[in-house]
Amino acid sequence: MIDPRINEAVELFEEVLIYGTERLLRTVNNPIWNEYSREQIQVLKLIDKEGCLTSRRLATLQAVHKSAVSIRIKKLLNHDLIRIVETKDKREKLLELTSAGREIVRQSNHLLTEYLQQLMTDRIDDEEFEQFLMIFRKLRTIMRMDEG
């Protein structure tokens, strides 16, 4: 039997992601979020985190069909935010960020950080914040161990 707290944790996490993203986009008006979709920004962030990625890996990470990723990649290529890197295996092409793509990621991260700081200031004390960080660091470690 699944611990009901796990169900609650999943629901809370999903709600924070869904409603937090919607509130962020509604509250913070910035040209990069008008020009690029959430999914395209996520592609840039994933490539930034991984260094280089295949379109197949992006589709897996975004939990979408490869054709959806292809559309996102095409727009990002057209805006010179990513480039294709040839590998020894001609069938495999890696995607990496250009300097313009890295700048979009930097701007997006900065906006998100500023917004969250404003949202959390005077609502979450230092001890609660440290607990939050400890739990998320632990979850990241657990999830990375399960990748292998």
C-alpha cells in the first residue's frame, strides 16, 4: 500500500509546478517569455544542464513525442540559440547551446530567482528554507542514482 503522504507530496509538487508557472508567467512580463514558449525555454535549460543532448533524450526528458521536440528544436535553431554538433556516429546529432542560448537561460533563471525571492521573503523563514533545500538535494541524489 502506498503511503498517503507520498500521494499528497506528488499532488503538492504538481500543483506548485502548474500554478507556480502560470502565476510566474502572468506576473512577470518579460520579452523572452513572450517570444519563446515554456517548453522551448525548458529545452534550453535541459541542454544547459546536460551540456549536449540528442533530440531523443530531450523527448524523453520532456515526456513528449519526438515530433514535438523537433518543432521546438527548429525554432531554437532558427533563432541561433542552439546548434547541431556532428558526432562520429553520423546517425546521432547532438544539440548544444550557442552564446545567445546561454544568455536566454541566464536571463530566465535570473527572472525566476528574483520572482521566487520576492514571493518567499517574509513567508518562509530560514529554517524552513534550509529544510526545503536539504530535501530537494536528497531527492536529486536519489533520482540520479536511479538513472543508472
